Amino acid sequence: MKVILINGSPNEYGCTYTALAEIAKTLGQNGVESEIIHIGKRPIRGCQDCEVCGRDHCHCVFNDDVVNLVVERMREADGLIVGSPVYYASANGSVICLLDRAFRVGKCFAHKPAAAIASARRAGTTATMDELNKYFLHDQMPIVSSTYWPAVHGCTPEEVLKDEEGMQTMRNLARNMAWLLQSIEAAKKAGIEPPAAERNYRTDYIR
């Protein structure tokens, strides 16, 4: 079992990474492999609505950033955790551009557990998590919870490490993710398959 963790901060080893690293460590202690993918500092373009991915679900037509790498890793992974710093009570714009394109291309996300975490100096974390969780809800991904809203606070990694409840929340999220992945694996071995979604209706509100 493997979980992909997306570090949505331009700072590779900053506050968001510190939280994700705690999750990765705890996942490993519970028998789950993980990989942290850093989105980097280079621009990530938004979706251009070119509809090429509608004809070819394997990749986005633009191949100059990490989007296709994320989609490729998610095809093989069992779960996803997206971490973002808080900018003006919302996620980093690069993360949103990445998810807009990855979720439009990737038809491999359904029924894979997911979670969003946020890092902030003070406020805006729950709004950021709400924003990120909408991607998971749209694609039939069970959202993994913790013992509080999964966020850490601090301006530096050292300060984040002092947020004892925040780090505890990361560890509990990781344990819940491992448990859910193990439960899904046990269900598969018992012959229980994910439900097939209905796709008969697509309603437009202007007629």
C-alpha cells in the first residue's frame, strides 16, 4: 500500500513539509509506504479547457510541470494527501492549478482515501481544507479524518514542531489513513468491490 503526499508549498522543506513528513513517518510505522512530491517553485499553468484529456485520459497535453507526474503516481497509489500553505484564507494557487488539471485528466482517483492538510501562521486553515476537500468529494474519494481539523500553525518548521496538538493531529490522520487502506484491502480479499456509480444523467440548469 502506498500514499502520495503532495507538498503544495513553494518551500520544499518548510512548514507544510514538516507536517507531511510527520504523516509519512507515522504511515511507515503502520506498514504503509509513502512518497512526498514537491510541486516546486516553477509556474503551474491552470486548465486551458482544451479537452485533449477528454480524448486521451492518460495525460494532460501540457507536460512542462509536475501534473502528469502526479497523475502517473496516483494511478499506482492507494491514497492521497494534499498539503498546502494558507494564502489569504485559501490554498496556494499552484496547488489549485495542479488539482484542476490532475483531477480532470486522472480517472484513477475514485474510492482511494484522501485527506487535505493546511499550514498557517494563524487563520484560514479550515477554509483551505474545505477548498481542497471538494476535489475528493467530486471523485468519490473517502475523506480521512483526524482528531481535530488537520492543520499546523507556525511561521517556521521549528515553530510547527512546537504545535504539539497539530503534530498529534497529523499522526492520528496517518493512523486513520493506514487503517482505512487496510480495511479496503481486507474488503477486496473478501470479495467486496467498490460500488459502480450511475452515469445516466447530466443536468444543465439553463434550458
